[in-house]
Amino acid sequence: GDDNLMIELEEPIVISGRVVGPLERLPQKDGKPYIRYTCTFTANNFSDTDSTQCAFVDVEGDQGFFELTDLWGTSVRLGMDHWKQRIKLNEPIPDEIVLDLNDPLTENGQPYHSRQLVLEFQTLEGFPPPTGNIRLNYIDPAYADNTYKGKLVEIIDGKAQAEIVAPGKIAYEIADTVGYWFKEVRELKVDDGTEPLVIQVPTIPAGMIFGQVFEEDGTPAVNTMVSCQIIKKSPLLDEKTHYSVSDLGKNSSSDTEIETKYTAAPLPLGGIYQLVAHRKNTYAVSEPIELTEENPIWEVNLTFPKGVTVSGQVFAPDGTPAGGIKCHLHFGTSNNHGFGNQGQFTDSQGCFAFEQTNPDADGSYSFSIKSKKDYRPMRMELKRLTKPIVVQLEQGAIATGQIIDKKTGWPIPNVEVSAWYHNYKQENSEYERFSAEAKTDKDGRFRFSNMKPGREYHLTISECRQDDTGIIGGQTKDKAYEVTPYDWSELKPRQPEDS
């Protein structure tokens, strides 16, 4: 209802710049060279980026000059490929920004060069070579000196060959590789040699599981996701090898597609696997499947039943219906693989309903409320899905504190603070972890209101080195915590106004 509001605009921000190097590399629009720039505003876990804009470059001799005037937000990214830069607008801006279009050089001042990469896949004698593709990621300094570029490389006669940049780094992993599994390599340094780089890649024979998901009436299911769980790791893998089925190829469908088909491959032989189809609150679980040399390929179709509705009501500590409370329904297979959903909010009467829940899925369900403010979080196992759930929330205890920079004694704003508790007893083991209601304010203060009264929690202060880690639910005094931000942190102490 306020009126006569006064808004004071800041002075416009202007960035002047110069372009050096081969100017013909600049993109052109209507015959004029230009650079691209994008403004972004970021604050308190919120980010908003504008569409890309153009600034024309005036060429004078072997140099170009530009000026950016239509700027907003907290940062601007300008340029492209290896000559892009990011300028923070909330910090002092250099008098001139120089964009160098020349080819990047190595640390020794030498140019980069191409080098042939050969991945040779090793298989057992008498076995055919793998086919399909692998995904190769590599550093291309002409694109960026710290970001991988990726491409698919076909396996031909048991070899995957590609041109890479030397010196540099590469990584490779399974894509739609057929017949074998191999271990992912996340980083491999490439020296500045000129001869082909030949790498021997050990493989393990692998099979596949494929199929389709259907509705109860036999029509293809839509808007569905399929995941593959490892029940027993293949004995062909050593104990130290960590393996997860993260790439199922086409394993999902939107509500505009007419079917959901999936392929899980390659899966090392000797392992036991289980497929789970899920859509919102509905789950369908396959029987465990063992892949062997005799039966390396399985077709497994899954069906969504009509299901039942899991419903209930949530009440506040005073017994009144609690509206606007976010509830979650969780499902876990009998092999301890868990699934969750985005949850839903109770209506004005504190009621909720999770529809089309499969009571016969091989696993168990639980219900939870992850309260961040005022009430204690809770979780309960569900034995009968058709029995209405009634929850009365427990009032949370308040605990507050202040984050202080150890060096200056000033408060630090915008710090993420969380608390956790773990009872390590074998029976009735209990664990909880949650964040403060918000980041620290301008005075470095934070607040919890969902703690258990009298319980001592461990405090975690992000991006900071801390000595004191204790906080007690319901503590009556505002406690100060002296910390030291890490060198890489962007957290900054704020000088008090009366200092």
C-alpha cells in the first residue's frame, strides 16, 4: 500500500575494450565485426541471465575497439572460445579489456598441435571385438583451456581413433558400446609428443537388458523413467572397481511420446541386475536378472498397475490443520535402492494424496516431512498404504548464532549454515541434517527453529574453517562462531556501520 516510492538508479556501467590478433576471426553481422556479451544477475542462490547481445567493433589498423554500455546485473561474459572473459560488475572494472584472438600457446610458449589417439580394446582370445561408439572428451585450447569438448568415436576393428590436441588432457567412457564393458577414465594427461598415442583398454564381456513399459490395459506407458540397479557386482570386476549403470541409452519418455522403451548396456556378465520403472508415485520392479555367457541378452517388460491412493492429514502442534506443509513419499527396493519425488504441499485442511501408488512393488514405502522452519522434521514407515496417515507436527526448538570473521572480528553475510546429528548406536540409529532458515544476514546472524530441544548438533559453516562446531536446540543465548573463510571463497566480512 506504499505510495510515492523513490527509486535511485546507479550510474551507468561502461566497459571499453580492445581486440588484438587476427580480426577476421570475429563474427560479422551486416558486414560489420562484433563481439557477443551476456549479462547475469546472481544473489542468494538466484540467478538470471539475459539473452546474448552484440557490440560492434570499430577496426583501426590491426586492432579493433568496442564499448559496452547497456549493462546490468553482477557480471558480464564477453567474447567466445579461448578469448572469452568474465567481468564482475560489482567490483572495480579495469580501464580497458583486451581480447586476444591469437592462437593460444603452451606454458613453454609453443603452439599446440594435433596428435593421433588410438584406443585398442583388449578382448579374450577368440572373442569378437566390441562395436558401437565411445565418448571421448578432450581439452581444445582454441575452445577453452579448462573445459572438455566431447564427441562420439566409432569403434572399428577393435580400435577407436581420433585427432586430439597436444599437450593436453583427455577422458573417455562408454557410450553405446556393444559387447563389452570397460572402466571409465576421467583424466589422462597427453604430452607434446608427435607419434600416435596408443592406449590399451582392458575389457570385460557384457550383455544387455532391453524392454518396454506398459499401462495396466496393455497400452504403452508415457512420461516414464527406467533405471537399472546392480544387485550383485560381476565377479569379473575387481573389488576396487566402482560401477554404476548410469547410461541406459533411451530410458525415458515425455508425455508427448507414444511409448517408453529402454536399453541397459553394456552390463558385465556374471552380475545380477534389477530394472525399476517409475513415474511420479508409481513404481514397477522386475525380478533379479543374472547375465551369463549362455543368456547375455534379456527382454524385460514392465507394467504399471492402477495402484492405490496414499492419503492423510497433517496437524500443527496445537491440533489445527497444517496447510502448506511439503510432504514426501519415498520408495525403496528390497535391495536398498531408494527413490523419492518432488513431494506435494498439504491443502488448507492439511490434507494430501499420492495417487497411483503400487502396493505390490518389491520394496517398501515411507512418508516424510522435511520441515525447514518452526516444526520438527519427521519420517515414518508405511505398512499399509490404504490406511490414512495422521501426523501431528512437533514444535521445533530455536537456536540462533552469528558468524564472525576471526581476523577482523566483522560479521560475514551470505553464509550457508547447516546442522547435523548422528546417533551411532546399532539399534535405533538416528540421523538428521538440515539447513538454517536462510543464509546469514548482513550482521552474520542465522536461525534454526526445527531442532530437537536439548539436542546437541554439529554445525557446518560452508566455505569456512571453524573451531567451534556445537549448537544446542533451544539454547537461549545468541552464540558467536569465529571462522576463517578459505582462500578460494567469495565470502567477505562486512564492516559494521558503527565500527
